[in-house]
Amino acid sequence: KQIVMSGIRPTGFLHLGNYFGALRNYVRMQDEYECYFMVADLHSLTTHPDTKELKGHVHRVLAENIASGLDPDKAALFCQSHVRETSELYLYLNMLAYKGELEKTPTFKDKVRLQPDNVNAGLLTYPVLMAADILLHRAALVPVGKDQEQHLEIARTYANRFNHRYSDVFPEPQAFNFGQALVKVPSLDGEGKMSKSENQNATLYLADSDDVIRKKVMKAKSDSGPTELNSKKPDYIENIFLLMSLVSGKDVIEKFEADYNNCTIRYGDMKKQLGEDMVKFIAPIREKAESIRTDEKYLKEVMEKGAEKARKSANATMEQVREHMGLVY
Ligand code: TYM
């Protein structure tokens, strides 16, 4: 079986981007592959040093994984900090990671802009820790959204450097979406992507109530409609169609496509339809997650079982790593 690994940071409420970029594929992969899915609590410390809300967020992310269809008996579902071998591999990989390269990573530059008073070394070496998460299980496939593409490239670089300097231990991990382009779920305001922390009114969260979902969708950026037959769609209108393609039926989408091309489209109607389809999609996940989230005893069992599986896989890798690095005396 091929090995699959991925993770989500517990820094806030999960949203539609997390679902379509990651969670949906976790569920689709769990039957066929050996899967390791984790809550990246250590990564969250690079941006959220205050841990008051961390436990609640960890529980939420676990619950939303399970509510999306992930079966903890099939995939290992665990918490990053419960697998201490991660820190050891992170240390070794740091010696293969160059400061100049890390400083050029776009996500690092973004973070420096967002938190100029806390440019900590963990932020700089964020991609090293992520590479450690993946390489620790010698994973070949990593289901992620488009925004993680560069991090995967960095992980491949470290895998290759290690293999060259010492000996072949790691496969080259690939970002995975069943042969399709990686997903980027756009935000509703026509600017950028949905995200856990930025522009919350333009992001649909898996925990949003039906009314909140309808209101956010109705406020999505649009205009008064096309004036020329078969014209090119502006980006923000493309986005609405893209969101519709995720949750609405084919016939509905074809109807609005035709209306667009004929210049008879009414965005109010389209958004109303999209709002209802979003509610139908999100409500069952929200309700399921809500009941799982508060069952701490169950979540603890899940986490412990997952960590045990993950540690077993991690230990097997680390024995090889230490041996090939020449650290066995
Ligand atoms: P994070 O927590 O930001 O996001 C979790 C997953 O959701 C995807 N995603 C999106 N996909 C499509 N459209 C969007 N708008 C969107 N927003 C988020 C992300 O691509 C990701 O798959 N560094 C990672 C966490 C991590 C990890 C790992 C991932 C830590 N170690 C090892 C894979 C393997 C992160 O911050 O994801």
C-alpha cells in the first residue's frame, strides 16, 4: 500500500477550503492507502503562541475530520505533538535546510508581513517541520490544497538531499488530488482564498449556521450582469461558478451558464440557489461535528490510538535515519 500523510493546523474554524482541498480527499483515500492524518498543533505555535484556546481547536479539528467521513479505524488520526520523533527528524533536516532558501519561501514572507513583532525561528523553519511530518512516515502522497504546493517542493528537496548525502531512505512526496489540479477554494469577496483567519465574512466555515451561510453567500461579490453575449467572466463571477461546481447539481450549473451566455442571468437568483445548496452540504457536517466535539473521552481514545500507529511508523523510519546518518555507535 502507498503511504499517505497530511495535516491541518488547529488555529481556528475549518472552512470549505480545508474540506475541498484536504478533508474530502482524506476520506476518498482511507480505504486504499495507509493513511496518517494529523492535527498540526506544533505548527500552530509559530503564529499562535497563546495556547488558551488550543485544546478546543484540537478537538474541533478532530471532530470535523470525523464528521467529514474520516474513519479513525482506517486512517491514523493523531496529534502532531504526540509523536516526539517528529522533533528529532526536524532537527536533522534543519542541517539540510539553508537559511537563504527558507527566507525566500512565499509563506514566510507573508507571515513576516502579518506578524512583524514575532518573526521567530519556528516561522522560518516551518517548511522543515512540515517536511519532517511527511518524511517521518516515508509518505509518497500528500493530499493538500494549492496553497501547500511550495511546501511540498521543499519537502522533496530535503528528501533528495538526505538521500544523496547519506543513503536512500525517503521517497519524493507528491501533492495529491487524484491527478487533478490542486484545489484553491476562493473567498466570497473576489479576493484570494478562503482562510481560517482572514476575511471571515468571505469564508464559509463548516460550523456556520444555516442563516450565516445564506447571508455570506448573498453578499458574495457580483455585478449587474454581462452586457455582451458569450463574454468572458470576471474573476469574482468565475469564483461563484466554481463554488457552485463544488456543491450544486450539474443541471443547475448548466442553467446558470446558459443564462450568463445569454445575458439573462440574475445573480440574486444564482446566489440564492448556491446558498441553499451550501446549507444542504454544510449542515450535516456541522451537526455531526457538534456532537463529536464535546465527547472528550471518545476523542482522547481516537488520538491515543492514532498516535500509537503513527509512532510505530515513525520509529521504523527513525531507526533507518539514525543508522544511515551514522549515529549508531
Ligand atoms: P492549513 O491548516 O492551512 O490547511 C489545511 C489544509 O487545507 C487546505 N486549504 C485549502 N485548500 C483549498 N482552498 C483553500 N482556500 C484552502 N485553505 C486551506 C490546505 O492546502 C491544507 O491541505 N502546513 C499545513 C499543515 C501541515 C501539513 C503537514 C500538511 C503541517 N504538516 C504535513 C500536509 C503534510 C497547513 O498550514 O495547512
